[in-house]
Amino acid sequence: MHEMSLCESVLQIIEQQAKAQQFAKVKTVWLEIGALSGVEADAMHFSFEVVMQGSLADQAKLEIIEVPGLAWCMPCGCEVLVQQLYDECPHCGSHQLQIVDGDQMRIKELEVE
Amino acid sequence: MCGVCGCGEGHIHSHDEPHDHEHAHEHSHDHGHHHHHEHSAEHSHAPGLTQARMVQIEQDILAKNNRYADENRRYFSERGMLALNLVSSPGSGKTTLLTETILRLKDELSIAVIEGDQQTARDADRIRATGVPALQINTGKGCHLDAHRVGHGLESLNLPEHSLLFIENVGNLVCPSAFDLGEAHKVVILSVTEGEDKPIKYPDMFHAADLMILNKTDLLPYLDFDSAQCIQYAKQVNPRIKVLSLSAKTGEGMDNWLTWLRAEMALQRIAYA
Ligand SMILES: Nc1nc2c(ncn2[C@@H]2O[C@H](COP(=O)(O)OP(=O)(O)OP(=O)(O)O)[C@@H](O)[C@H]2O)c(=O)[nH]1
Ligand SMILES: [Mg+2]
Ligand SMILES: [Zn+2]
Ligand SMILES: [Zn+2]
Ligand SMILES: [Zn+2]
Ligand SMILES: [Zn+2]
Ligand SMILES: [Zn+2]
């Protein structure tokens, strides 16, 4: 359900851009999705197909660029890779981690005609 | 469809009295902060065969919601209001906590509630029975409140300065975490009947919240719920999260919650002055 409303937001952005940048059909959509964003790629692909039906992005291909989770460990003072929000620092075991990357959900680029 | 914002949603409006919010709202629709990289972005692909080209967008998927949330946040700060977004799974006791809180604070503060549910006005009716204004927003198929609908809710509530506004989100531990409503804090309510592992099963919500309330502590004697473990899980996901335990039913622990609310209200007043 979450992914459904995200895809609706993606479609709104595409429709706005279609006017501003003068295109009538979208062939490919590139999204940048962080590993810590809570977005499931599978659910996103499914919702995308449903939401884009009958729109200017009907049949468009969805490409998801996955961005790994990156956090700054306060005790160690270094950046570490994390898979989940509840992960601990692989160096010192601390949970005092501040997310620095991988929580984004962005629309990057479109291939249009 | 909304004449002010062209939003195409059949929601509650009061467009008769133009004020700051509506003006700003309209403005943000016309001049959103999009970045058009027209020069660098439009390079053609497969020249000669098709008209295909690349368009760079670089926008947060939730950018529109976030712009409305910024509007709401400005609305709150201009009026010295404290807005709290209450999130939880269905039935954790949000509405009970609110009615009990209102009964204890309504002589001291101006309070209002925005109720989000998929269907029915039952929760708003329960709030109104305490004597404070409440607005019900039904999200239909939607599983969360968004900042746009809350913004229109603010227009129709038209609250006095220094109000305390509770926004009871749709019962759902997943997607309300992603939708900023402009609140000062998300408060996640977890009832002890739900099990201590919820913070790590639904980490996004506990990561986004500033305060966790463990509710229904009156039931602890009948359960195996491990409070210490639950709090440890919550801190694992969010080292900054504060925790309060209470029973909205018996009133045990309510004083700590009221103290937290009064301190947050005082902070808003200081920021406003
Ligand atoms: N034993 C006990 N029951 C409680 C407590 N707080 C709420 N309840 C009960 O839990 C049930 C759900 O309470 P609500 O206040 O409707 O919960 P809610 O989170 O608003 O529910 P939704 O809006 O439907 O998500 C009701 O039967 C309440 O009486 C508590 O502290 N102890
Ligand atoms: Mg309720
Ligand atoms: Zn470390
Ligand atoms: Zn974060
Ligand atoms: Zn509208
Ligand atoms: Zn609107
Ligand atoms: Zn939702």
C-alpha cells in the first residue's frame, strides 16, 4: 500500500514534468531507492505497473538504482555500511549510529519521447 | 477538485476567508522548487531512429508532501502551536489516551484533534464528547494521513494561538513514518499486548519517532511482555528515543506524559516569544 502511494507521487511528478519539459510519453523511469528507505523493490515494480496504466507512462520500464545504507558511528567516528536501521556498528557494536545515506527515495531520470 | 490548489481531492475546504496558509499553499503549487536541468540533461539517444531523450529530474518522491509539511510547520510556528503526530498499529489506545489527556488538560490549554481513519467518524465523536474541537479525515483506501489533507484540516479548524494539536494518524505501523505532516514530534504508541519485538519488526516507525509510549501497563500482570527488552529494541533502532510507560485506562504513569506535554508546550512558547 505504501508503494502504491509512492508510485502515485511518482506519476504526479512525471505529469508535472511532462508539461514543463514537453514530452508525451515515458519509456523508462529511474528511481534511486535507499536500502534504509523502507521501500521494497518488488512491491514497487508491482505498484508501478498498476499505477502507470492508462497514463503517459503506461508500459514504461522501471529501473531501480539501489543505494546502500551508510551510517556514521559516533563512538568510532567512522562511516559504516548498514543493512537495517537496527544494525550495530561492525567495529564497536554500538547502536549510536547516524544515518548519512541510503534513506532516500528519489526520482532521478526519465527516458521520454 | 480543489479550486485553490487544483489538487483533485474531494476534501474539506474553507476557501471563503483567504489567509496566510491558503496564499502560501497556492504559491507552493505554482512555484514548487523543482530543478530543471534542461541544458545538461536533454541529450538524445539513438539519433535518427526515435525522438527519445533523457530528462533529469532529481526530485524526492515525497517532495510534494514535504512542501506541504513545511507549510504546516510554518503555520504552527507562526502561532506558537505544538503539533504532535500520534502513530501506532490499530487499537493501541491512541484515542483513549487522547480523551484521558484532554480531560486532564483542557482547563489549562486550548486543545484540538485531527483524527485520521480509513472510515467512520467514531474517533472524532469520542474526542468531541470531551468538549474540544475535532476534525475527522477519512482516508478511504489510503493508509496514512498526508500533509496536504492536514493543511486543509487546519484551515477548517482555525485554531487559536498556543493551541496543542494532536493528529491521530491511521492505525498502521508502516507508511505514516514516511509522511511528514509538519509536526514537532512523532509519538509512537505501543500497547503491551502487541509484543516487545515491534520496534525491530517495524523499525522505520520507531526510527522516525521521538517518543515511545508503552500503553496498557495495567495488563502487564497477565502477559509475558518484557518491557526492558522492548525499550532496548527501540533504542537499537533509535538511540535518541524517549520512553514513557502508562495505562490510559487506570491513569498510572499519566503524570509523566502530562509533564512531557507541558515541557513541550513551554518550548513552543519560548520559540514564539
Ligand atoms: N486495558 C487497557 N485497555 C486499553 C487501554 N487503552 C486503551 N484500551 C482499550 O483498547 C481498545 C482500543 O482503544 P482505542 O483508544 O480505540 O485505540 P486506537 O489506537 O485509537 O484505535 P484505532 O484508532 O482504531 O487505531 C479499547 O477497547 C480501549 O478501551 C489501557 O491502558 N488499558
Ligand atoms: Mg483511534
Ligand atoms: Zn563503531
Ligand atoms: Zn533517518
Ligand atoms: Zn484541495
Ligand atoms: Zn490543497
Ligand atoms: Zn499509507
